[in-house]
Amino acid sequence: MSFLHQNPKIASFLLITLMLTASATNAAPVLLGIGSLPNGSDLSGLSGTLENGLAANILGGLGSGIAYAGNNTFLALPDRGPNALDYIGGGSVDNTVSFIARFHTIGLSYSPGTTLPLTVTTTLSGTTLLSSATPLAYAAGAAPAVNTATSYYFTGRSDNFAIGNSLNPDNARFDPEGIRVSNDGKSVFVSDEYGPYIYQFDRFTGERVRSFALPDNLAVNSLNSSGSLEISGNTIGRVANKGMEGLAISPDGSTLFGFMQSPLLQDGGDGGRMNRIVTVDIATGATHEFAYDNRIGSKNYNSSEILALNNHEFLVLERDGKGLGDGSNAAIKQLWKVDLAGATDVAALSGEADLLANQGHADKSLFLDIRALLNANGITDAEIPAKLEGAAFGDDVTVGVDTYHTLILTNDNDFAAIAGDNKFLVIGFKDTDLGGSTYLPQVVSAVPEPQTYAILLVGLGLIGFSASRRK
């Protein structure tokens, strides 16, 4: 008779241990549910039409970035606006229009239940327009009609720039792609592709309060309203329309991490292998640069988002452009984990080879194959949004006896019906899914929402207020 047969209590203990170990080993994120918002009208209060005939208050494409704002409230970010439609005179500006930069306040709620999927209810509660208190540079006739002597609005028009390099904060052109909220809940940080820029805005008025000085090696010196001409006219700086696509904030609220969508022109340009992550100390403005290897297998992929797991580890969203909206089948939609602890500052380096040799951080590891998870839940490759671009952590959710941390992914549907509704993919994960990493959620202080905040000020006789506009 074997030792285990002679000692049934030990055998039982070992069996339970093996089961628990297997359970921990086989742990994997789950799809909790999917929310959506159809294209329509936002709450900006804008009237009239854009150059391409679409409404100035069009709601769509709001998933370029998403930020946690506390209590299952999120800020969702459209990019520079609808530019898929040709219009007379639009060719010279890549069909961009005078779409005013904005973010939307979104609420997510979940149906109580013990089984999946949960019903995810998505509510639009506000739209905030982004402006500068000082004058901005517009092309002739391209300044928004709603500008005032104290509010100059950022827009998506590619010809709204002044003399100087692309980092000039007086340029009115703005292509928002990443968004995060300060820990005190009062400020919003937004990164962009045109500069690239990182601006700090008042969360409730939408007015810019600070422009961070980014490294000169990110800038292009020859500006053009045509993206292809801007690329061909420069050898150094960000690739047009491939600028600072992602933005993270450390959970302690001290540091921003701007993520370039593709390598800089001097590092190989679009299709290259080595992206840059630019860190910004919020208090001092000091910057550092780190290299990120975007290769999956034998192919290089553009990077869409960066999200802080803790103060030194991050999830990075890499993807192809395939899926719903492209008329093709999605192949690569993945989240990778990377650690910047001890990474080498590559600000003084240039070229793919030097960056590859000086990554100075642990190899990335796969956290989640998004495509595989969606396939397992009956969503085909043709139905997966082509442009998954936003990522944020949310509040924990309990389903039966299981409590999950939540990760929300959003898509940019380019304001087009062909790409489907704006989706909010709610993914649940546990600490055991992190491969030994520690999840440290950002804590955003509760502050009055725009409506409440404004009502308080009105009651004190300090401001007048248009509930639909915020500006």
C-alpha cells in the first residue's frame, strides 16, 4: 500500500493544495459585459454644421481615450473629429474639420447578478469643450464662431498652426488621444498627436491651465496641413497622426507617461520597432524617455494606450487596424505588461539599434489576448472593433462569490455607422491574473460633477451657467 493510501489526511491536503494551485495557475480575465452608446448628439450645446456637413454637436468616436474619474464615472475622449468624408476644399487639410476638442462624462452601472454576462448601462451626463484663455493660431477663416475674448477653442483642423515647430502651445490644432484625471479630481490631462502635446485642463470649465514642455526630439520643424507632406518634409520628430497616442498617470498622481504610437522618424518611423514612453513629473515638469519594443512575434505593431498597474508597471495596448469598421478580420488585439523600474533614459539616443540595445527594462509579458477573450464569448473577428484605443481601470464588481477588478476598453468608431456603436468592453480580472505584479488602483477624490458644481456657484451668485455647454 502506498504512503498516501496509508495517510488519507495528507492525501486530502495534497489534493486540495493541487486544486488551489491549478485554480490560481489557470486564472484568467473574464468578459463581464459590454456597454454601448450609439452615435447621435452630445451635450455640448453647439449648433450648426462642420465643413463636411455633419453636426457640430455630433457624438461618436468617443473611445480614443478613457479615464477613471471615481465612482464608476469616466471621461471619454473623441479625437480630432470626423474626417472620413470628402468635402470641397478639404483635400488640403486631409478633410479635417473645425470640430471643437472635448471630452464626455460617462457613467457605467452594472446589473446585479450571479452569472455572466452582466448588463452594462452606459449614461452620457456631460460634454466639456476644451479652450485656452489666451489667443490661439488659426488658419484664415477657421476660427470657431463660438470663440470669445476670453475663450479660444482647440479644433481638429490640420491647418490651425503658427510659425515654429510642432510643440508650439499657441497652435489651435489639437488631436486628443489620451486622457487621465488628477488624484484630486479637479484636473484633466490630455495628450495629442499634432504636437505632441500634454495639456492640463480644468475638469469643469475645460480651460487649459498648463502646457507641459516636451522634449524637442519629439517635434517636427516643417509643419504642413497635409500629413503625408509633413512626414516627407521632416527627418526628425513624431510621425504625423502617430504622435502621443497613449497617456497614463501613476497611482500616486505624481507622474504622467505619454506613449508615442509609432517610433519617431529618427528611430525608424511608422512600421519601426522602438516606441518611446515620455515621463513627465507633474510638479516640476521634468521629463525622461524610455524605449518600448512593440514587436509581437516577427511583426511590429503600433501602440494605442498605456495604463498604470502601479507606479512602475504598465499595461500597453497593441493592435492591428483590422476588424469592424475596416471590413476585415481582427488578428492582433493584445495587452502587454511592461516594467519601467531601472529602465535606461534614452533621451540622448537616436535610432532603432541604439534604443533596442538600451531598453533597460524587463521583457514584456502578455497580460491578455483581447481577441481570444472576445472570440470565446461569441464575438467573431469581423465583429471586434478595429480601433480599440482607450483603457481605464474601474471600480471592483462582485458577481456571485467572485469579486473582480475591472478594466474598461473603448473603441474609436471614427464617427461612422460602419464601425458600429461606441463600445465599452468591461473585463474582470483578479490579482492572480497579474503574474506576481501588484495592482495599485488610482484613487480619485470625489468632487461635485459639472452640474452640481455649477449650481453651487450659481447659488452663490458667482457665475451664470448654460447647463448644456459647460463653457
